[in-house]
Amino acid sequence: MRESTLFKHLTSSAIVTACCVLGLLYFGRDVLEPLALAVILSLVIAPLIRTLRRIGLGQVPATMLSVLMVGTCVVGLGIVLAFQLVAVTGDLPKYRAAIRTKVAAVREMTERPFARIEAEISAVQPQAQQSGTVSSRRGMSTVTVSPTQPLPVEIRQPRLTTRDSLTRLFAMAFGPLGEAGLVLVLLVFISLEHESLRDRLIRLAGQTEINRTIRTLGDAAQGVSRFFLSQFIVNLTFGTLIGLLLWLAGVPHAGLWGALSGMLRFVPYIGVMAAGAVIAVFVAAIDPGWQLALSCIALFVALELFVANVVEPKVYGHSSGLSPLAVIVSAVFWGAMWGPVGLLLSTPLTLCFVVAGRHVRGLEPVTILLGDAPNVSGAQRLYQRLLTADSDTIVRDAHAYLRRASFARYCDKVLLPGLALAGADMRAGRIDAGQMETMRAAMGRVAATLNPEGRTPARTRRRRDVSLLDANLGAYLRQMRETRQGRWQGSLDVPAHSVVLCAALAVERDELLAELLVSALRDANIDARSTLLGSADRPGPEKAELISTVILPYPVEDRLGDWLNAVTELRTHLPDALLATVKLPFDQSTVPQPAVEEHVDIVLRSFEEALAFVAPERAPRG
């Protein structure tokens, strides 16, 4: 991970530049709004233009046809919705009595608790205080009443003529229609000059930044196009289902409410709540009771929860590139800057900045803060959780990882690299003794929970386990296994050449690696067991034929002599067993590999390689 933090970018010049950009966005909204709309729409229809060009159309016909198709769909949908709204407005007088009844019922429900509280408070007030208050109020009223009342004056607006009505209507529609026309013109020219604009931006960035610029433009275009396509499909399906459910429930104008629900879902979070509120108010107005309204609200909420929590994460949860919090923050920011247009464009605009931050160092804080996932690897996350002794989060993340991968891969990709980071910081003096004890205790809980063979040992051995954990995590894990499965970690009445022995020197590093490797192999249904090199507590020579393979951790320089002596002893007592060692990619050992290869049969690079190496060896040898 690159060393880049937000504070490294918070210089005075960066703050001044950010303030200038914010001012430009706010005060230049009249120019930037249609331009941003046109750019986003050009990215949306770009796949359609490319599809038309593949079938033989030129750039100009493909662009004009694409804009015409999209414009026709938008205008047609707008006309249909306008007629539906007119029909709803005409039907509202039918439901006037129901509306009045519901409003009175709601008012009574909301006012009754407050009236009761006021009555109870008035009842406990002293009578004298109440009478004094009343007399003072009466005195004030007699003083303030004037003997002559002013004449009421009513101001009436002059009746509008047909010309005045048309003028006002044209003035109201000129703004949105004019902006829509400007966006349409910009969309056409941006789509026609798409290749030319990209070449100009690449030229503007300079020859040295050509690769980064091309990747930024490509990622932004692909991300926005994929996001809008996925969102369009999801919202269209959602609106169709809402309309169908309301039609089955007998709600009038169900198609209008379905279309409204699908359209408002393009506005992050706020849109779907507004659609639900409108539907709830309308259904409550048309039905004398509350059953239909509550049923429709329940259906709407259930469908929205299902789409938001099940469908969206699978369809475009990872294609947006933004975290859920970033979507809300961007909606608030762009809504404050550009109003409703900014609210609609908040997600694609922020997505463009997040994509640019992956390639432009100055925008990297935006990507870190608003991206869908922080730029932190699984190993770094594990190390951070170990520092805070957050073993519950580590276990939860591990179970999520193990649902799609093996324990051997989890060790290779997350667990062992995270422990290597801790070891590097410990050697550099960035971790004190207290933190190291906290990390060891957290790692012991994690390893005991993730062990595929069972849970922690009985409570009666807790005192001994804790003291052993404080001294050696690997020995603690081995003792756990021996407590559950016996002295030899399982029965010795097994077929010949069916046991894989993970041997280690009496140091914490080697014992921990051996115990984790045993867990990884046992997770794959391999009869793996651990032993301590140099220990006399082991099965007799008559049991040597049970072992097919012996795997040792790669030696470190200061224990190379002990490691070589142990290998010689293994060759003597287990002449038929294969001998392997595991040298992990992040291992800090300085022992040259050729000096090790001449004493073992193979040097493995990971736990997954060890798993693949011993799996074929489980079959009995002839």
C-alpha cells in the first residue's frame, strides 16, 4: 500500500485550491450543471453508440439515432406521466370525503396526547396561581382592547386573462425547457466529438502521463456506464413490481405510482422514501379504512428492503465503487451545491472523482474516504485488529473468507502476512511489550476459534493454558490439540504412510507455523500431526512407517545448526519419508536456499503448495 495520508495533502495551497473549486462549483452552477448533465449522459449512451457503429453506421448517424431514441423514450414517458397526473388530479374530488375523514382522524390522534398532557399539568398547578393568571390576562385584555375596531380590508388579485395565463406558463416552462435544450445540444456535440475530446485531454495531460490518463478516462467511462445500466435495470424492475402489486391490490393509477417509484429511486435514499410517502398518502386518501394503506406500505417497504439488501449488492453493489456512507455524503454535498440536479448526479459525479483518485495522487484522499473499500489488504486489517485486540472482528472476517476459500489460503493471504507485519514492527521497536502480550492473547483466541477440529480446552486447564500462551503461542496450540485428541494427537492404528508430520524447533516462530500448517492440512481431511524436534516424547521406531511426509519451517540463520542436526536425525529415523520445508514469500530468513535444498526433497512456497504436495502422498505406497 502506498504511504499516502490525508494530512500529507492538507497544505495551505491545497486548502486554497479546494476553496476556489468549491466557489466555482457553487457560483458557476448555471454553466456547469448542463455541462455535467451532458457529459454524464454521453457516457451513458456511449455503449449504444458503439453498438450502432458495429452494425455499420457512421459516427454521425449512430450518434443522432442514439440521441433520438433516448430523447423519444424520455419525452414519451413524460407525456404518459403528465396525462396520468392530470387523471389523478381529476379524480381527487371523488376522494374528498375520505381525505377529510383521514385528516380529522390523524389530527385527533396527534393532538389528543398533547391535550391530555396539558390537562394533567394544569390540574397540578396551584389554584391561586391559575386565578391570578386569569385575572392578569383579563386585565391585560381590557387594557389592550380598543374602543374602535379597524375596518377589515380584503386585497384581491385581478382576474388573469388568457394571455396572462399563457405568459406565466411560458415563463415557468422556459427555464427547464431551455436547460433541457442546452443539455441536448451539448450531448450531441460531446458525443460527436467523443474521440477528439479524449485525444485533447490526453494531449493536455502530457506525453509522460498518457498511460495514467487513458486508464483514468477508461475506468470513469466504464464505471459510470456500468453503474447506470445496472441501476436502470434494477429501478425498472422495482417500478414494474410496485405497479403490478398496486394493480393487484386495486389501487387506481397503479402504473403511475410504479413509474414514479422507479424514477425516484435514481435519487439516492431520499427518492425511494418520497415515493413511498406519496403512495401511502394517496392510498390512505382513496380508502375509507386503513387496511389497504397499511398493506401497500408493508409491500413497498418489504420490496425495497429486499432490493436494497439482496438484489443491489449482487447486481451493482460492487460496480458503483462507492461506500453507502459516501453515497449519502455525496447526495448532501451535490444537493447543496446544485439543488435537484446535483442530487440526481451526485453518485456519478462522485464516482468520477473516486476513479480519478486511483490514478491521480492529488485526488487519492477522495478515493480513500469515499471508495467502496479502503485501500487496506486483509493482512493489514488483521494486524490492525490485533493491535486493538478485536478478536471478534478477526473471527467474523475469517469466517467470511473461509466460506469461499480454504484455511490454507487464509493462512497464506491473511493470517501469516498479518503476523509478519507484527513481527516487522516488533523488530523495529514500534510495538512495546504490553502491545505484544495483547496481540498474543488475541491471536490465541482467534486460532482457537478458527481451529477446524474443535473449541478451546476445558475450563479446568485455563490457568495453565494462559501461562503457556504468554510464553509460546505455538506450544499453546499444540497443547490444545493434545488435550482434545490425546498424547499422539490421534490414534496410531492408521494405515501406513498416511500421516503427515509437521516438525518444528523449540522456538515460537517454528512451533506456530507448524501448528497452523497442521490445522490447514486437517481442514483438508489430511491426517497431520505436529512434533517438537529433539524431543524424546514420540512413538517408537516401529511406527515410522506410518509417516509419509515430514514438513519443517524454513530455518533462520541463528538456528541453522540445530535445524541441520534435526534434519539429519529425521533422515536416520524416517528413511522412507519425504522431507520438505516451507519458505514463505515474506519470510525474513537470510539462509541461502541452495544450502537448504541439498538437505530436503523440496522447498515449498506456501501452505497451499504444501497441501497440494501431500494430498497425492496420502495413498499407501506399494
